[in-house]
Amino acid sequence: MLNSVDRLQRMKKICLVSITLVFLSISIALAQTLKVSGRIVDSENGEGLAGATVLEEGTNNGTIADGDGYFNLAILNQNAELSISFIGYLTKVEKIGNRSLINFSLDLNIEELSEIVVIGYGSIRKSDLTGAVSSVKSEELVKIPASNPLQALQGKVAGVQVNNFSGEPGAAPTVRIRGVGTFNNNNPVYVVDGVILDDIGFINSNDIQSLEVLKDASATAIYGSRGANGVILITTKRGAKGQLTPIVTVSSEISMQSLQKKIELLDGNKFSEIVNILTPGTYNNLDALPSTDWQDVLFTKSPIQSYQVSVAGATNKSQYYFSVAYFKQDGIIPHSSFGRISIRVNNDYQISKRIKLGHNLSFVPTKSQSTNGGAPFNVYRAQPNIAPYTLLGAFSEVPGVGNVLADLEYTNSFSKGLQLVGNFFLEVALNKAFHFRTSYGPNISYTQDKGYTPAYYVSATQNNAIDDVRRRYAWSQGWLFENTINFNKNWDKHRIDALVGFTTQDNSNEFISGSGQNLLRSNENFWYLTQNNLVASSISNGIYDDNNYYSMVSYLGRVNYVYDNKYLFTATFRRDGSSKFLDANKWGSFPSLAVGWNLINESFMKSLSVFSNAKIRASWGIVGNEKIPYQEAYSTISDGTNAIFGPNEQQFVGQSFGKLGNPDLKWESTKTLDFGFEWGLLRDKLVGEIDYFRKNTYDILVALQVPGYYGNSGGSVFYNAGEVRNKGWEMTTSWTDQIGDFQYKIQGNYTHLTNSTQKVSGTGGSDDALYAFFNGYTVTKTTPGVPIGSFYGYQTAGIFQNIEQINNTPHLATTQPGDLIFVDSDGDGKINTADFVNLGSPIPTHMYGLSASASYMGLDLSVDFQGQGGNKIYNLKEIVRPALYNFEAHVANYWTGEGTTNIEPRPTAGGPNFSPSDRFIYKGDFIRLRNVALSYTLPAALSAKIGTPKTRIFVSATNVFTLSEFPGYSPEVANGGAIFNGIDTSVYPVATVYSGGINVTFK
Amino acid sequence: MNNTMKVLLIFILLVSSCDDLLEKPLQNSLTQASFPISASDALAAINACYYVFRESGYHTGMYPIDDIMSDDARKGSNPDDAASTIGPFDTFEFAATNGSFSNWWNTLYTGIKRTNVVINLVQDIEMDQTLKAQYIAEAQFIRAQLYFDAVRAWGGVPLILTTTPTVGVVRSTLEQVYDQIELDLLDAIPNLPLKAEISLNEQGRITKGAAQGLLGKSYLYQKRYGEALAELKKVITSGQYGLEPDFDDANGINGEFGVESVFEVGAVDGLLEGIENGTNFYANVQGVRGTPNRGWGFNRPTLDLINSFETGDPRLESTVLYVGEVIDEITISGDGLTPDETRDSNNNLIEVECYNQKVWTPGTIVAPTQGHNRRVMRYADVLLLAAEAANETSDIAQALIYVNQVRLRAREGNNDVLPDITTMGQEALRGVIMNERRHELALEGHRFWDLVRTDLAGSILGPFGFASGTHELMPIPQIEIDLTQGSLIQNNGY
């Protein structure tokens, strides 16, 4: 439990930072001497540009043009230059000289006006794009107070399912782009400023300039064997050219988290009543028993703090971006927290007219504490008629699960990490058409874990006789070396943008762990595996369990050809060589072709003035997934297959052929088809796009049993055998308009998805299915014709009301009146696991997001809803009952005799009524108010007076409510594994979060 | 050359200089491509062949289903335990999907693979020629033993003699499998040492006598009695073997690697469970269930077996461990969920709670029963096989000598019981030898196969459900039929 001293110190820290912010916001007073005035106009139409910025170079001295583009500025230095900038226009810098009246005309920045989309190894005008790419703006990413930027993607992008299934501080959400394509790793690949990564937990959301989701093969084929699960591109912020005055942003946000909802469990009285039915006479006076809601005992309210300072700007020959952020989340379960400092430096240096050098560097130390992972399951099961403490103040004994408070008290698990991700690059403009770029991107991370369990005694089943200490060190390092040449040429009506590249990559990681017992000194400073502090013989170290070494060499190329801004053509190709695969399969090729037609630029459309955009596009391609257990390619030697000889029973070392590998292993492939239509109506007030997609994934790695005569001990060998199809359509649309000063936007997205397994082993025999087990039960069966990970169990048909009914119906041996009726689905007159049937799919068939935002006079309000449905949830945590545990509240409506209920069986501690059956399956549909945010930006005039161009204060609420029939903490249940998905085995609940903060920008 | 060209050239150079980057050898794990390559590898490879005999699957797929199928034993344990998996072996209602068959089949072929590694790959290693020949001979024996187990259970099975089997293999004929067993054993015998030539520390390694014994036994199974007798006589006249004076020691801890041991599987009798600690699960499956907790209590002796012993045969007491009996100062209380007596619907006693005493491990602080050394072949078996072969070749006198040697030891000095068999006809002696095998070798996994090979199974086991023409052979595991997509043909009747 959070003690009051902790809480106090936490509050002190929060105050300190807040005070610092106030000081920072006091601006520098300026001495003023000379005056310059003038007007700023659009170079094409001569209209005044209201709000354009005028700055004296090298100072903070500046002003903003009035409603007609006029300005007045007192300058400090007559030799200074004035910089004039306005959004959508190219910045202009001029010497003042001895002029007191200067007029400026600014040119439109064409590139900025036509929306630019970042794609793999480059960027492209949105109108030239032939692939399915969704962009998420930076302001969307900072709305949700979370360590991981992906949390903000939830409900925001069509075709992308983001589930935050764990509320543990620092936990990463699961991301699925256009369905679940494999029985293995379904995670997309992340590309951060060109560095290819598997995890982006180190990124501070505030540093992100843009985030793009690449969905179809036209977009992902450039990532070849890593493109099949989709690609998420992240571009971090840089200083803008010509931004000679640094922009300093300071922000601070404090949030409070609390449990979204409680699971309805029996109270002490009702539970005792049921125990008295199970074992008559257990409790004599039910009213004298305590009633404890263990959820109240465990969960607490806890804060998130987030502070950040960034400076962005430029000098004549360089641009810079520097940021420091601190994020700290305390969990709603005590003794769990995640803290992170992120430091980022992104600089560009123009060495000469043709040569540019630069780097993106991030340095991210983290620190976390984990609580006992079983705590939520513990409170779900703990008997409620026991008080947490005994009368003497000791932890009370809780049968079966132990006392959760003691678990928390005696679990000491800390982790420290450091991650360094960077990219150093050199760009050379060879001539007007050719650009060469080379980059080297290292990614180094290191973590060390430390755990200690003291000697303690709560009860015979909850104790630790000898204290122990555990250590684990893991490191991983990788680098990516990329070289590309870009060719860019426009002539007549032709536009070509082509790219060739050569890249190499190397990754390695290892860990070592060890443990020891019986510490002489048990305080935290002695949690080391030092011989003289613990029983030396208890040290088991050198556990060198895991290592991973692989490298890749790739060739890539892409041609974008546009004719007359109407006809678009893209061809992409990547050839990947990977050390993961043995000889014959070292190299793979991944092609893609796409076409597009900008209908809007055809003369027949121009007459339809209602349309402001219309484009159709189609793409085809093959992409791969190389995130497979590649060590399975090797046939290895068994260890420990020893012989015992002689009366002394001595072991004689034996080694021989052991596990069989499959040297023919290769990546999984996905053939993708995409048709898209984009539209804009009423001068782009109503815009949107709709895509139909079909993804056929084949060569999916499946562990299949081999014939016994192979001598593989009944073990399985991985084969590229499975096939899965995902198809569906997705739509995004938005309406933007303004009524006077009132601006508003409504946008929505919808995805419909059908997932179906086509092949598992392909033999059609008894092995043509993949099962997942839990505690000895088969809980999912993946077989041709059903979605991956479909639930599996008995179908129920009500309750046996009397003995005659039992005698006339197939039943399990120990069945009594009041027990569940299981359907004899194979009709053999017996109830056994052969009667298990498909009980539904864990994969949602539809997902949607709906958001509305409005702004008026500096007030901004946004509301985001999000939901999914068509899937089922398996409440497996209710099934496994080896001992007497608390029950969910519905058990109180139990059968008490013939005709009383046909739903809730008679009370039993476990047994057949708790066999896997549809009794534990729930609809997964939900709709959630994901986020509401209200902010107020101080009027420019007021800001100017106190010296800050922009001050914004805001409050927001996240996960406000969720409508769902599922009785668990959250209907987002995604354990991650494809064949063990949507199964609630108890999770760290995701919290409701209320936040408030301030954001100040100095210019 | 302009700058553009220079940069393009550098680019092309980069592209062409990264070939060995893709070579990443597997770390911390030896692959089959680099084993065995040295004398120490060869030794490790042959040692690994012995491991199979300690694997639970070697023992007819973990449970002693062969004895349970015979008239000597019932499933055992409590009525519910493994009722749906092992229960059907009492009544011949098992199916090809029964897990015992696939466990057993997989274990035998895993062992066969390890022997193929030695036989095929040790040949090319530069090392001491005598040792090399011995290792290969040991592997040949083990391969023969595993194929003998397989052919006895399933008839003609796929004959795998390489380390790299491929798909599409079909079943060889029963004759082809026996021919291979003969070939392997004949090849091995000259290169195997006599039992006395093996150091005490390495007792348990395959001997010449073991190979000759197995060869004789396999001839006998093929009804090639003359050859069987000749081969078994070699074991008898080798001077390497005899009978333990105390019948208990023939399987017990005091007779480990003793004079009666022809082929014995060593196991560590320690406090640690688990095959990695050198144990064998064989006895644990059959050990006393409940109190003392020595195992799972399968393979319960039948009343029929108990009643069949000749009056006063001391071997009965050494074979059956009753509830209430005190052994090594421990009272056998048995299992709470197992009825002491089981009666049928007519109130006839059909089963009493009792256990297989031959796997009893003496001592008061033995935790698991996993240190028992299983005797795959012992000298009494050799004598009785020889007696049978002699009788079938009409050498009644020789047969009587062998049978009476076994009875002499069995009576343990009490001349009032188990009198010597005196002259009788071949047919009568056939019955006597069969009975002697039943009592001498009870619950050691022989009875069922003896009944099948002597064509008595139909008449004796018929009442339990044995169907002649089907149950002489076990079903090929269904998963094997599925996995080979039908290239393995199922046995008749399954």
C-alpha cells in the first residue's frame, strides 16, 4: 500500500517542477530604440497576411502583423536582419539597413500546401501516393497521458487495432494492422527516423512530428521481409530552416489514475452462504464474518507526471532540436511504477551547398518497479469472508491464494534500463536530379533487473523459508547501415521519383541471470551475488539462456511515375538476405506494383465543382514476416541423454542427435491486394477514403508433428505450412467547417474484417489443427475455416432439473441435478472432449473510432469515442478452480431446485460446471469514451503582454466509460499470442485517467 | 571523373562487399552437422543409446500394458485413475489413438535414431579400432533390441537404418525386420566383450552373452528352435552367468549387475526424481500406491495369477505385495481410493488390492521408486527359453535339465515344494515350461508375448476380449497413419 510519506514526497516533486515552470514563463524585458514598419502581403494576390511573424534575427524581439498585414517593430540593432514568416509561405530574411518602411511579399510554399506524406525511404505528395497510408498528426499523439505513443493510436486509424490490455506502468499496447495474419508474431515493424525497430517504448510522444501507418503492399514492400504485419513510420521533430529565433516549449501535465470499474464478486456473507452449501456447517453465524472486497484492498489512486522542455530553431547553416522530458507513472497497484527520462538531439548541418550532415540521437534511461504480477488474480480469487489483517495486525491467512498485501510487501522487483537510438547521416546532392544519402543507425539497450524475497511466514502455504536475491542483465545492440540514391526529375507532364538502395543490418542480444540464497545482510545495498554475503553454494549463475544473433543485407528500389498529375504508377522491389535462414532460403524477393488515377484532374470532373478531390488506386504485392523462431532451422545435439552403469550408479555422458530442425525454413509471405478511393467534397470540407483489402498469408510457420520413425521423440518440427486470409474494408471520413469564429471537425473511421484460417498442416488429417492449452484444458482450436485462435469447449443447454432428465441425457459421470447440460455434439451418447465445439472468435469483425472537435476563441474541446465488436471473450480466469475461491456475483443466483433457474448451476467448488464451455464466453462488443479534452489558449494580446506568444492550459479525461457486457475489468483482452487471444486469465487493469496541464511556447 | 560518378562508384563498392555478413553460426548449441567427430563424441554417442531404456516410453509407452493385457495383471491403481486410457487394456477395447502406442513407438524410434548415429557415423572417426568396433557392436545390439520390441508389438514396421529418414517410408515385412535383427546381432557378437571383461564401473554395457541371448530369443519367436537352442547354449556354456541363490535378488537391489543379470538397465537410486538425475520411471508406475507412497500402483496381480502358483512356491510371496503385509519393517497400507476387495455383480471376488513386489525398493526413507534397475533379460529367462527350444527340438532330457535348474533355485532349499520335473512327453512339457515361465517371470513383461507366440492367447485371453487375428499385434498409432498420409498400413482389425 502506498504509505503517506511516499505520497507526500511525490507531491513535493510535483510542486517543485510546477514552480520552475512559473519562473520560466517570466520573459525577458527588452530595451527598444529604432522603429521599422511595413506591410506583409501574398506575392500572388497582394492581400495582407494577418498574423505573419516579424522577428529581428538573433534576438527574441518581434511582432505579429495585424489584420491587414501591417506591422510596427522597435528594433535593437540597425544592422540586424528581419525575418518574416507565415504558415504556408516561404520565410524571407532581409537586411534592414537604414530603412524605416519595408514591405514584404511572401511566396506560397507549394510543398507545404500539397500535403506531404512520409513513406519508407522518402516522402511523397499525398496526391501522388498509390499506397494505403494513414497519417496521424502530432497533436493527436499527445492527448493520452501514456508512456507509449501507440496508446494514442487507439480508434484513430482505420484498419489498425490497438489494444491496451495491461495497465501496468510502461506496458506497450498490442497493435494489429489489418487483422491477424499469422499464428506467430503479428507485431508491425517500427521505423523511427529510418531506424528499423521492434519496439518504440523509448519515444516521448512530444518529440514526434508525424506518424504514418503503412498498410498495403505498395507502401510496405520497400521493407520486404519485414512488411507483412504493416509498418509504422515515426518522424521526430527537427528545427525548421530559417527559424532563426528558437522556439522554446515547456509543458507540464499531472494526471490521476483510478480503477475503471470493479469486477462484481460475492461479498463475505453470500460467499459464506455458498460455502455452507458446499460443506454444510462450515460457518454458524454468517453475520459475524468479515466481508472484504479485496479489490478495494489492492487498488489505489495514483499519479502520472509528465514534464518536458524543448528548443527548436536554426542558424544560417544548421537546424537544431533539443528536448528533455520526464515521465513517471505510478501504478494503481502499489509497488509498481515506470519512470523515464528522454533526451533527444536532432541536428542538421549544411556543410556546403551540396553536402549536409546530421543526426538524430535519443538517450533514454528508465527505471521501473514491478509488483507481483498475480495480484489482480489473487484479489479475484481471495475468499471475501476474511479480513486482510488479524486482530494482532499481522497479515491474515487467505486459503488457496495467499494474502495479497503480504505478496506486495515481500515482492521486491526493480529494473533499470538505458536505450540509445540514433542515426547519423550524410546527404550529397550529386546534381539536380541525383541525391545520395548514407546513414548509420545504432540501437543499443541495456537492462538490469534486481529482485529480492525476504524470509517470511504468513501461513503454511505462503512463506519463504530462506531469503533469496535474483539478478539479470540483458544487452542488445544493433546497427543499420543504409545507402540510397534518389533520382528526381520533372519534364513536360512527366514526374519521376526513383530510389535505389543497399542496406545492411546486424542485431545481437544476450542475457545472463543468476540467483542466490540466504543473505547475511539483507538490505537493498547488498542485493548482489557476492560470495561472502550469501551461501556460496546457493549461487546458481551462468544461466546463459537466450541469445539471438542475426544480420540482413538488402537491395531495394522504387519508381514513382506521374503523368500529367493524373496517372500514377509505382513499382517497388526489395531483395532481403537474412542470416536467419539456411542456404537455399537466404534470399527472398518482395515486389509490389500499384497504379492510381487522379480523377479530379480530368476535365470531366472539373465541371463537377462539388468535387475537390477524387482518386482511385490499386496495389498488389508480396511482403514477408521474418520474425519467426529461426533457430528451429537447426537440428541439434541432445544433452543429458546419459547412461548409468555399474553398482555405483555413475552417470556416463551421453550425447546424440536430438531435436530435429527444418533447414528449409523461410519467412512467412503475405500477398496483398488493395483498392482505394479518395474523395474531397465542397472544397475539401468533406474528405475521406475507403479501401478494400485482401491479405493472403502463406508459408506460416507451424510446429507439426513428424512421423515417429523420424526418431524425434514425438516432438514437432516447424514447417512453412499454414495459410490465413484477412479481408475487409476500411473507411475514414471527416467534415471540417467553421461558422464565424467557431471551427469544428467531425471524423470517423470504420473497419470491417474477416479472418479465416485456410490451412494449418494442410494434410486434412487429425493434425490439421493448432490447439492452445491452459491448465490442462484445450481452450482454442485453430483449424481451416475458422478465425485464428477460435475458442473451443462444450456447448451448454441449460441445467439438469431432475434425475430423470440426467438419466435420459448423455452426461458426465458425477452429474447431479442442478449441473450444466453439455451438448453431446458428436452424438455418441457420451460427454467427453470430443464434444468440444467452436465457441467463437477472439478477433473483432469491426472496429471504429468517432471524434469531434471544436474551437472557439481559444477554447478547444475534443471528444473521442472508440469501439469494436463481433468478437468473443473467454473469461478463463473463472474456470480454473483447484481450490475454494471466491465466485463472481452471478453465482449467487444459483439453482436451488427444479424449475428455479436454467442458467446458473448449483454451487460447486469446481468440477464439471467449470469445464470450458460457452458459459464463460461473452460478447466482446464495446464502445468507449476514450478521451475528452478541453483546453484554453490565452488570447495572443494577453500572451504578448506577458511575453509568451502561446500559453495553453488543458484538462482531459481518458477511458471515461466503457459500455460492454463483459464482466472483467476491460473488454480489451489481447494476450498477444495469436492462438491465445481474447482470453482473460486476469490482467493488470487499465485505469481511468484525469489530467490537467499547461503548455507554454516562447518565441 | 566527376563527383557524381565517384559517389556512384563508392555505392557500387559498398554493395559488393558484404557477403560474409550473412554467416551467423548458431551460438551455444551443437548442431548435427558437426557431430560425432572425435573419439569422445563416439563414446558420448554410444552412451546416449542406453538412455532410451530409462525413458518411460520404452516401457510399452509408460504403463505395463503388456502385462495388463495378459491374465497375470489388471490395470491397478484406483478405479478412476487412467480408467479411459489404460483400463481398455484389461478388456482389449483399446483404439489406435491410445497414447500408449504413440509414446512407445516414438521412444523406440528415437532410440533407433541414436543407434544409427553410432553405426553409420562413428565408422569414419579416427580412433582406437577395438573401441570403435565395440561401440558399433553395442549400438547394433541396442538397435536389434528396439526392433525386437517393435516387431513383437506391431509386426513389420518401417526399417530405418539411416540418420536421415525421408517421407514415404512403408512398413517392412515381419521377416525383413527379424532378418535385420539377426544381421545386427551376428555382426555385433564377435566385437562384444564377455561380461567378465567389462569393468565393475561399466557393468550394464552390452555383452556377448546379451547379444547371443537376444539372438536365441528372436530365433525362438520365429520358431527356429534349433538355431535358438544353439545360440542360447552359448550363453549357458559361457560360464559368465548363473542364478541368484535368493529369488528376490533376481530383480532386487542386491542382485544388481549380479550373476543372473544378462541385460540390465542401470538407474540412480537417489532422492532426486527426474530422468536427468539418472532415474527410471519403470518401477514408479507399478510401485505401491498410497502408503507408503512408492508409486502409482499400476499392474495389479490377478487372483488367477496368485492361484496358479504351485502350493508353497516361494516365488508367489516374492511377486505379490499385499495390503497389510510388512516388508522391510514397513506396513503396506495401500491407497484410500482403491477398494481392498472388488467383487462383480454376482458378489464373486475378482480383485484384491495388491502390488508388484518385483519393483519394490527396500529401505525406509526412499522417496520415489525411480532407482530400480530393470532386468530386460536375466539368466532364468535364458534357461527357460533354452528349455523350450530343446523341448521343441525333441531334446526332452536337455529341456528338463534347464527347467529343473530354475525350479531348484526357486525352492530355495525347501525340498517339500517345487519338485523336479521328471520325464514326460513333449506336449506336457510344453505346458510345464509355459507355467514355469509364468511363475518365474511374472509381471516382468513376458506373459502376453509368450501366449501370443505359442498361439495360446486366443484360448486363454479370449474370455477377456482377445480376438484372434487382431490382438496378436498392436495397432499402429493412428497419428502415424495420419502423418504418413496412409503410407503406413494399419494392422488387421483396427
